[in-house]
Amino acid sequence: MRRRLGYPVCLQRGAPPQFHFEEGGAQNTQATLDLVAERLGGKDIKKIVLASTTGETARRAMEFFRDQEVTLVVVPHQFDFHRDKNAFPPALVEELRRSGHQVHFGTMLFHTDEFYGSKNATAMANILRSFCQGVKVCFEIVFMAADAGLVESGEKVIAIAGTGRGSDTALVMQAASTQHSRRLKVHEILCKPLNPISIDELQERMARKET
């Protein structure tokens, strides 16, 4: 296992430790997958809900969990979100589905202000970003997966997301649809960045990478 740049925090005797990365970002992807694999040893979770924009993290997870009895529910960006062409490769969609996994291109619930004429979605997203960007995305993709019927309401899943690229956040969650949002729960925080960046900093970082 590779060295993890951070440290574990045990909040309660007998409880699994939380792991805090020193910084968020794609450099934490392998460590995040390792922590998730350790948690899957409990045999009580059968689905991982995974955010993946370009498909790189989805392919990595598919290969990493190949021998695990777990189904990936991959949630890329919806179509027409900041790009004329979706960045997730169609060939990878087919490969994931042939391997028994799911890919869902749905409405990104925290990006609906313009449609509804309200800033409630952005306000909720920014509150969740106070934990880190990955926590916000975990909530969003679990709602989306439950709305699509790809996870059941009340089912225990692991959600994986990150800060811009890759993965740095993993939560054990009780899934719920947006029709029953009060049923959504976070049971465990497996890992997250210690010092989350703001959405403005994230957007600046992503803009620099794309230029």
C-alpha cells in the first residue's frame, strides 16, 4: 500500500478511524481506494457510488475492485455541463456496463438554480463544501443514483468523490431519493481533505489546468 499523506483520527473507541489527507486532490486517489477496500471487508456494502468526470477514476476503480463483490454506480457530469461534448468516453460507458456496473448521466441537483429560479441548490452545495468539495459531491451523486433507481432508499453504500480530479473523499452513507431526503444519512467518514479549498479556488485551479 502506498504512503498516505495525512493522518488517521479515531473519534470513538471501537469505531473505524477517519483519515484526513493533508491536501485535497487526485494524488489521494489510490489511498482513497485502499481505504474503501479495507471498509468493504465488512461485507455489508455491495455498491459504490463514484463520481468521475473524464472516466479516469472510473476505469481505475473498475480495475482496482475487479475481484471484489461490489457494483460501481458511476456518475459523470450531465450532458451540456460546461462543455459542448461530455468528457466521459462512450466506449468506457459500454465497458463498465459489460462488466456489470452502472453509469448514470443525470441532472446534477446542486446545479439547478437557473432552472428553478432559486439559489437554494447553490446555498445547500456551499454549506456542504464547508466540509470539502468531495462531501458535496457525495451527497449529490447518492441522491442522483437513488432517484435513478440504481441504489435503493435505505441501502448502505460507499460514496467516493474528489476535488476537481481524482478522489479524496469517501463516505459510508444510507442512500435516499430526493423525494425522501430526510432519510439520507452519513454513517462513516472514511477519508476527506483536512483543509478544503473554496469553490472559487477550485474553479481557478481547474481553469489553469484546462489552459
